[in-house]
Amino acid sequence: MSLSDAKIRSTKPSDKPFKLTDSYGLYLLVNPDGSRLWYLKYRFNRKESRIALGAYPLVSLSDVRQHRDGIRKLLAHNINPALQWEMRSCQVHCSKT
């Protein structure tokens, strides 16, 4: 079942971290301190990985779904999203120096 903003906002933290799942590997990790972090679980070359996509509500549900879809397109073209992210990050830092 897909997540909604109302469900996310109404969910209370627990003693232990837990996941609210959306679709295609996207989930929101709800921590005991109340923080909520987006993650995407994916497979590349038969190895399971996850990538952090930001904190809720700074990154909205609609924004994170768009980001997930972009990552799925990279995977469909056999591009590792983690390496793509590192390359993009390096380009930003290198251009500032």
C-alpha cells in the first residue's frame, strides 16, 4: 500500500526504528527520536544496496518518488546510482575550488 502525507504525519515514533514502506523499494525510516529519513533499497549486479534520499518533511513524498523514479531509470540503463551520486558530488566540490 502506498504512503500518504497524512499517514506519515500521523505516525508516532516507537522504542525502536521502524519502516513505513511505499513502493519499488522506497521507505521512510522512523527513528525513536522522531526523525524520519527516506531510503531507497535497490539491487545492482545482484547486490542489495540502499541510498539515503533525505529527511522528511524537507524532502516531500512527491519529490522523493520522483527521485526514486530517476534512480530506477539509471538502474534500467545498468548505471550504479551510488557511483553516479559520487561523480555528481565530486563535480560540485571540484568546481568550487
